[in-house]
Amino acid sequence: MASPLTIAAIPPSELVALLIATSFSAGLNVYATLLTLGLLSHAGLLPLPPALQLVSNWYVIAASGVMFVIEFFADKIPAFDLLWNALHTFIRIPIAALLAYGATATLSPGEQLVATVAGGAIALASHGGKTAVRAAVTPSPEPFSNITLSLGEDGLAIFLTWFATQHPYATIAIVCILLAVIVVLSRWVVRSLRRLFRGAEHEMARS
């Protein structure tokens, strides 16, 4: 098994791999990602740079855990998950960008800006891919497909965040494959995002 990574001291190529994995995971479930990062830090598997030390604060870990539990149930309710994911477009992507910004604080301003934009873009792609699949499944009359997909997304977010600390290059290969699939299906993703916001507006109008 590869030795655990230290974000503050790892080579740039491995830092890129870890940031890509973390950004993708945040696009799926930002609370699971923050919770996993904080717990990995306390377990000594992922020493965080000063700019991200807040993630390992027990108050932040507890808040992330509470929000993860709320999302665990909210994201599995057909129709309501449309509203939930629409709102989290404005949470998952900015937080992924902030994580990338903080993790690259030791790089040059130009490199840090590129990392921040890339982190947000990757989170947008994974969030869009999740939304596309969810929008296709939500109209189904049975709830089990929603529950199964949500469980898979939660598990993938946690797994990728942890796996990146042990096998960064294998993780980046997995994420690149997933991103390639999303790019190929980009038109479907865009249409699904539009349906997501229309569905969320409809749910808000009914409530």
C-alpha cells in the first residue's frame, strides 16, 4: 500500500490528483467529502495545510456530519431531491473551489487561480452528471432507484476522498474516466440541469 499523502509536501502531480478527486467528490456530496477529509486528518492519514486546518476542527466535522445525515435522507426522496440538488448547485461548487484554493496556498497566485477554477469546474461536472442521472430516474414511480443511486453517490464520494490519499494516480484515472463519460453526455447533462431547476421551481410553487 502506498504511504499516506501529505498535502503540504507532496509533489505537484500528486497534489493535482488529490485535488481532482476531492473536487469530484464534493460535486457528488460536499458534506461527505468535508467529513471524510476532517476524519482522515485526525487519523493522521492526511495532514492538512494551514489554510485547510479548519476542516479538521471538531465543530466543522460535527456540522458536516449533521448535514451529511440530513442530506442522506433528503437526497433519497423523489421530487424533493430535485429541489435539494438545485439548491446545492450553489454550495457544492463554491466549496470545492475554496478547498482547491486553500490546498494550493503555497503555489504561485496564477497556479492557485487555475487550481481554484479547475476545482469548481470539476465539481460542476460531477454535480451535473449526478443531476442528469437523477433527473432521468426521479420520474420513476418506485423510490428504490433514487435510494440506490443516492447510496452509490455517497459511497463514491467517501471512497474517492479516501482512495486519493493512498493511490492518487489510480484515483485520477477513475475520475478522468467518469469526467469523460460526463463530457460525452454533456448535452444530456445540460438538459437535465434545466429540468432540475424547472422541477425545483415547480416544487417551490406547490409548497
